[in-house]
Amino acid sequence: MMIVRKNPKIVIPVPPEAGGIQVNKSGSKRTNNPSASVRIRLHLVFLGLALVLLTSTTLRASEVFILQSSNLEVYSEVVAGVQEVYPQAKVACLPGDPAKNDALIEQLRHFQPSAILAIGAPAASTLREKIKDIPIVYCMISDPGRYDLSGNNISGVSLKIRTQEQLQLFKKALPAIRRIGVLCDPGVSGQTIAEARTAAKDLNLLLIEKTVTRQTEIADSLNEIIWGVDALWMIPDPTVVSKESFQYLLEASISRRLPLFTFSDVFVKRGALLALAPDYPSIGRQAGQLIQKILQGQSPGGIPLVYAQGSLVINRHTAQTLNIPLASDLFKTAAKVY
């Protein structure tokens, strides 16, 4: 519920001996008590002060504070999206030294925000631990459950894009694909894979999974599935994803003339065919809209997790190298084409 702090009532005493106002011969007004004009000026000063207090209190009640985990460039894109909803939102960065977190939290409390947006896991975890009485909205976190980001005053936008939306895009881009190979660590990406199985079945796709528990298993695991799939899919699994593993998957996909789907425009720029990648300004707008709902009275803890909106990214050169004829309307809807 949005709380508007009421302005304290200001009482201005008027002594009984206050003089009246008379009109002189020239028609102008004068007071028969010199102190009356002073009291009038004081009254106007107090009235102005009351208006200032009322205005500042109302503004404080609707202001938003943004706490970034660091100064990453993508975080700035998120902030720009939030400020489309809350132009006056103030921004701070989590100190590099955890010992300074308490001082920052005290400064934040002094600001008296109506809601706080945490960008990234360190900022969200710090706020969840130290603040229980101010609504917190988080974003730019792939797996909120890993950080126990739950509570009556917490809600958020996941960095993850729904697996169903990703598979729908892959199917639209290449209608002939049937079997999609994916390497994953079930202990890390079990929920994502379970969702993908259901979505694949609905789209008449078959997910060919191979378990990986360490980076050294990637080459052998990929060799076991690559001969029986129509495409490869790299999901945001921290056990699997690294600069080296991506390069290995990319080279294998080009060698076998298989499309490589991924989750980041960075990997598409480096050679993957396409991705439904997070749209960072849109994530900021989604977070701002969540804050609006909370300030309009919804309980943060009762709002379901919001999934990030994605944008299509395509590597035209890779499509040409693999001789994959992507539809022209796909390029028209893409946010980026490399």
C-alpha cells in the first residue's frame, strides 16, 4: 500500500490584542497596530513552510531508489528503462567493500524511499537481509531461487526468458528442425530442462539431452549427441557455459553445418546463429511497472515472478555460411543483426 505521510498541523497563534485594518484618506489600507503587519508576514512565512513540507512529503512518498550491484554497462541500460517509468529515481552502487554496506543502507533509509529496486544478485541479497519494511523489487538475476529472494516485501523480474518462447522462435526460424541437442547440468538447470521438455512436446520437437557435471566432459558429451540432432541449443547453465565451451560448440556446429541457438547477443555476435536475448531497457520498464503495482496497493510477496522480455538477435553471416535461408520477416523483427 502506498503510504502518504500527512503533514503535521501547524497552528499560528493570534493574540487578542491584534489590531484591525483601516482605510486612510488616500484609499490605501493601514494598520492601527504596527505589529499586525509583522504577524501577517509571519503567517505567510508559516503558510509557505507548510506548503513546502506537504510537497516534499508527497514527493518522498512516491520516490524510488535504485541500488546497482556494480557499474556494468548493461545495468545502465536497465536504469534507463526504469527511469522511463520513474524519471526522478535516484541511483547508487553497492560498495566494493562489504563492510561499508551498513553505512549505505543507513543512508538509503534516511532517504525514506517508497520502494527500492535492486539490480543484480549482490544488491538484492544485501537488501533482502537488511531491509524488511520497504518494498524491494529485484532484476537481472537468472535464478532468484538460488539466492532465496523471497519474503513479504520482495518481488522481481527474472533475467530468464521463458523456454517456451525460445523454442517457439527456433521453430519459427527453422520449421524443419525436429531434434534439438542440449548439454546441461540437472543439478543446476533441472527446472529449465523440465520446462523445455514440456514446451518441446507441444511444438512437436524432441529434446536430446546430455548431462554434463564439469567442463572437461563437454567434448565427449557433445560427440555423443551431435550426430543425431538438427540443431544445438546452449542454455544459461553455469556448469556448461564458458568462453572455451562456447568456442567448442560453435566450431562443432559449423563443422556439422548445424544451427547453434543461444541466449545472449554476445554469443550471436561471435558466431551463433540466433538468440532470444534479454532486452535490458525492457527489463527496467518491467521492474518499474512492478513498483507501480506495489505503490498502488499490491503486496510484493503476492506478485508472481515476472520473466524477462526477449529480443531477437541474428548473425546473418553465420546463416549464409551454413546456407540456412532465414525468412526475410525474421530479419525485420530482429533487434540486432550481425
